[in-house]
Amino acid sequence: MKLLIAADMEGISGVVSWNQVDPKHPEYARFRKIMTGDVNAAVEGAFRGGAEEIIVADGHGGGYNILLEALDPRARLNAGNAAPLVMVQGISSGIDAALFIGYHGRAGHPLAVLNHTWDTHLLNVWLNEVLVGETGINALVCGAFGAPVLLVSGDQGLAEEATALISGIETVIVKRATSYFSAECLPPQEAQERIRHGVEKAVRAFKEGKGPQPFKLSTPVTVTIEFSSAAHADGAMRLPGASRLDGRKVSASAADAMAAYHIFRTLVQLSSQ
């Protein structure tokens, strides 16, 4: 059984500030160690549950956050953000299922720490009129390769979002958001034990034929993005076939899930130029 552990940083144990996930800030060094600890807990839980091979994708920022020298040596690490599938790089290599560690709520979630979707100038993202965040976007890519997302870890806002999107998904709450910039946090040791236990449970259930199905949407897939300004929408409209729905909202249609993913990323890139 081959698993992908896709790791982000805003949902890691104890994170409540952009400073803590910014490589230019002194706090970052502390929290990349905690991020590596959360990932190691997931690796341990996955092997306890019956995994035979694990690939880890470092999906935050530049993709060089996880400390390779401290990572469980049974796992392999995809680092760097230039990889074709970025946050879920490795999913195309025969992965049976995925785990999302350290994820965060979608942009505009009423109660989720550091909630955003991909970039801070995106206000909302819809796939076939389903409001999604990075959980939904990356789950769609996993689903395109037949891999279900078994578990997410993060705050309670992320857990609620994932549960509404993916039936039967396991959730591990490592902190409870009290605002955008605050949460009641578990000590890392306790949070990581919960991750370890949750992952083991989710992987065992999957091996028994239980748990979530791959996340899929009907085709064609319509990607709609609401940007924070008309200027960003202007940039996105350089994509051939894009439609302007209003001053800040742009939409485009894709034949299948992977085409939708690439259209999404292209719209985001064009909107930033």
C-alpha cells in the first residue's frame, strides 16, 4: 500500500500567525520543526496502519519547509514548489490514498486560522458551483488518479469543511480557532499523538474497504474564481476561453479534473502578473 502525505503549514500544531510560517521571520525555524513532527506522526501512524511505502509532499510556500534530516527515514520527500502537481506531487506514481496534514480552511471561512485559498488575492473558488479551498482543489487531483483523501489535520474549521466535502473522511483537530489569528492549541506532543492515532485508524479502515471514495466531479468542470480586485480579474482574462462574470469574477470550463486543475493554476498565475 502506497500513500501520499501532503503537508501544508498553516494548519500545523500551534500555528496562528503568518510570522510563524514565513521563512524570513525568526519564528519560522520553530514551526518548521513542529511541521516535521506532525508529518512524522502521520508517517508513523500510516505504517502502523499497514502502509508499505510513503511519499511526502512539502506543499507550503517554496516547498522547502520540512527538515529532511529529521524526517522519518522510511519516507521519501518531494520538495520545491516547481513540481507539476505542487501540493500533491507524487500522486501520479501509483498512490493508493492520500493524507492532508497541516491544512487550513478555505478563504472566507467564518472560523478558521489563517484561512485562504492558494493565494491571498483569491476571495472564493468554485468547482462546478461547489465552494472549495485547497482541500477540495487537491482532493480533485487525487481523485483524478483514483486516490481518496483519508484524513485531514488542522483546526475545526478545516475539519468541518473537509467533512462536508468528502463523506467518511477522518479529521484530526490539533487546535480550535477562536479567530483568524488565534486558536486554543494543543501541545505538539498531544497533537502529534492524535495525528498518529487518527492516521492509523484511517489507513486500517481503508485497507478493510471502508472510508472515503475518491473525490470526483461531473464533467466538464467549471472553474470560477472571485478575485480581490478587478485588476486581478483583468490579468486572469488573458486566458483564452475565460469568461468575465462580473468585475472580480472569472470563469473557465475544462474537459476533466486535471484540465480544471491546470486552468485554475493558470488563472491564478495570470491574475498575479
